[in-house]
Amino acid sequence: MATVKVFGRESYDPNSKNRYYKNRDALGKVLNYMYRTGRDTENDLIESCRGGYGVNMESVHSIESDMRLVKKVYEKENGRQLRHFSVNLSEEETESVGDLNQLAMEICGYYSEAYQIVYAGHSKDRCVHFHMCMNSVSYIDGKKYTDKNRDLDGLKTHVGTCIDRSKELKNTYSS
């Protein structure tokens, strides 16, 4: 069963100033990590599995600029800069889902009606995981994202539904 891991909720070091991704450079650092920009040591990025909603995907810089523009327009440049999470597929799920890129886009759809969100697929030990980075400010109304009302449970349910649908589509078209 796929797992969802949310990063930046708590810091292992309570004195860390980078806690909760409130540092100004957090957005750029997470995007560079996701897209392996300037990293020679990790070659796990799945080039065909990257995309997003509400941003120009030309470069990490253009993604970051688009997200910062929304923050600036709504005067919400301080505080938490992003929501970063991963969706981790089991080996069985990795083999049984259809189009990984389409699956990641569908998972992003959970937030895309109100927030800019991007993803990058990584492959490790015959399993795939997607990193997702969402702007903390809504492009619709400028409200900051809060993880209230059991949103994580809703996201996990959505992920399960997307995976089941992807498996069904693969089975339908491979028969």
C-alpha cells in the first residue's frame, strides 16, 4: 500500500531555524532537490515523470518565480513557504500501475483547484516515489494552506483511489 509522508511538519531539532519551511530559501531548496538540480550524485529522477499545475515548467527558476508571484500579489511572503510531501509506491504498485506521469498528475489534482503544485518522480530499488511541492498560498483567494480538518486523511484516500484507477486502466488496456 502506498504511503504518504509529509515533510517539514516538525523538526527533529527544536532549535532549527528551518523548521516548517519558513526560511526564505526553502522553496528553491526543495525544488532543486526534487528536480535534482546541480546534483551529480543522485540519478534517480524519472525524466518522463515531472509536471504540475499553475506554473511554467520550463525550469526550477520559473516554477519558483511563479509561486513567489502569487505570494507577492496576496502579500503573503512570510511564514511557511510550501507543503512538501512524497507518495511512496510499493514494488507491487510500481509494477501494476499504468502511466506514472498520469498518476502523479491525478494525485496533484487533490490540491490543484486552489494551489500551484508540482511533482517529480524518483526511482529507487525498483520502487517509485513522487515528491510534491505545493505553494502555501492559494492562487484563487490568497488564503494560506492549513492542515486542518484532517486533510492528510483525505489526501491518503485520494492517493489510494488514484492508484486503484491507474491499475484498472492498465489492466483494461493490456487485456
